[in-house]
Amino acid sequence: MNEGKKRLFTGLQPSGQMHIGNYFGAIKPNVDMFAEHQGLFMVADYHALTSLKNPSELRTNIIENVKDYLAAGLNTNNAILFKQSDVSEHTELAWIFDCLVTVPFLMQGHAYKDKVAKGLEPNAGLFTYPMLMAADILLYDTDIVPVGEDQRQHVEYAREAAAKFNLTFGNTFKEPAELISKVVGVVPGTDGQKMSKSYKNTIPLFATRDEIAKAVMSIVTDSGGERPQNVYAIHTLFKTETELATLYETNKGSYKALKDALIEDINTYFAPMRERRATITDEEVKKVLYEGGIKAKAIATVKMAEVREKVGVTL
Ligand code: ADP
Ligand code: TRP
């Protein structure tokens, strides 16, 4: 696959309904990258199990999130789209990495510390999460990992795991580099904080016009000033500053008119994708994942045979 070209690998944790922050911060940059490069796109369902213990919800998230990506234009000619749990080599290799890295090393993980500080159960899976992610990336001789800023340390951990394995058992893994999209920065939610599922301040992705209207109407507007900052900040995702200057000047002080304009702009932007999304069936998603799983497994099996040989379990 893709001889001579850089290989891309990224993953999506199917942990809930996507919002426009996910779209501009992750989906769009990923879709753009895969339009130009070859690589693998993985649904990290076993990673999601660290926090989600509801089987029907997990199943729904997997299907719905893959539909989101397909509707947003993920190019399956360039990307092997597959599910982590379909390629058992991921959990197998993660175990080997767990035996190489130390507890104090994993304890430096920002994601682990943050989640525990927020009251999440400190299960062992959450703790060793970076080694499963290292296995995801390293099994495929990945060059580049497009991720959000929040995942930077995980890619550093993958490099450390590769280096440690190579030093101990001989050169086997390529050290990958992260690629952090800086185009958008953090998309604010309806309350002005970072838009996040956990804060219940989202504008859902591919929502109906009514749902968009409901979310936009709930945007908190400060009473001082003529320009509602939270409305404006979200609006910049859909219109240029010049367009917005005119709009906000014409409707100075009229928050209702500005919110109506934002509803219109969000709806116009996402409507074609929403229509495309409605035509994608669950069966199609399952077929894409099944076929992708076979292709990913074929690559992972070869790498894992080399790993087994090197660590000494192949007799
Ligand atoms: P949430 O905070 O809603 O739980 P996740 O942590 O699952 O979102 O994020 C999934 C991806 O979307 C990550 O790559 C993250 O960087 C990106 N993302 C999430 N929220 C935002 C936001 N408000 N602005 C920009 N990108 C975001
Ligand atoms: N941890 C990533 C997230 O929460 C998802 C993920 C799992 C991933 N494995 C990966 C991303 C490998 C990039 C590469 O967003």
C-alpha cells in the first residue's frame, strides 16, 4: 500500500454524538488530510470501553460516528476504515508495550490525570490507554498521526514505546510524528466555554434546522456591548470577517436578528452533508468496516508475526 508515500493513521473514539466543535477541530481536518494522502482510519471502540459501559450506546456511537465521517466526505479510496476490535493484534501488542513501560511513566499521562480529576473511575484500561494507542499507530509503520492538541502526548508515548521496543528487541517500529491542526483552535460552546459533550453546551452536528435553532437561541449573550461575542465567535466558522463586519454593523444591538442569521448559515453549511448522511444505511457502514477490517488485519498480522518472533514466543 502507498509505496514511497507517507502513511497516515488516525483514530476516532466513538464516545457520543458529534458536535460542530468536533467537526471543525477534528472531522474536517482529517477528511482534508485523507483526501490527499493514503492511510488508515480507525474507530477506537476498545478505547471507548474505558469510559462507556453501555453496549447499545457503544454500538450506536460506532455506526453514527462512521456515518458522520462518511457524510463529511472521508474518502474510502484513500483510507482503510476499520474498527479496532476487529484486529486483535492491537490489544495483543498493547500488552507487550505494557510490559516494557513503567508505572511512573504512565502516571505522567495528562489525559489520565485529567479524567481522574474529573471523577472518572481510574480503571486500569484508562491508565494503560496510551499503550493501546501506541499499538494502533505502530502496527502500521505510520509516519504521520493527524490529531488534536489534546492527543499530542499520546503520540509522544507511541514514539517512546517504539524506541523502547527497538532498543530491547532490535529495530522493528518506525517512530511516528504527530500533525496538529491549528486552523481553527478551540470552538466555543453556547456558554462561551470550549464546546464539549461533557459541558452540555454543544450545537449538534447534522442537526435539523429546528435543533440548530434551539441550540443557537440558547447561546448566552452578554448584555453589555453591541456585538454578542459568543454568537460572533461561532459565526466566524461560517463567514469571513468582512462579511461579518457588515452583518454585525447592520444588525447592531439586535441579538435576535444575528442569531437568526447564524442559524441560517449553520443550516446552509451542513444541509448538503446532512442529506448525504440520511442516505447512508447501517448495513453500508457495517460493510465498509468489515472490508476495512480485513485489509487492516492483513497488515497487522505480518507486523505481529515479527514482534512475536523478536520477543521469543514463537518457537
Ligand atoms: P468532547 O470534548 O466533546 O468530549 P472529544 O474530546 O471526544 O470531544 O474530541 C474529539 C476530537 O474533537 C478531538 O480531536 C478534539 O481535539 C476535537 N474537539 C473537541 N471539542 C472541540 C472544540 N470545542 N473545538 C475544537 N476541536 C474540538
Ligand atoms: N485517543 C484518540 C482520541 O480520543 C483516539 C485514538 C485511538 C487515536 N487510537 C488512535 C488517534 C491512534 C490517533 C491514532 O481522540
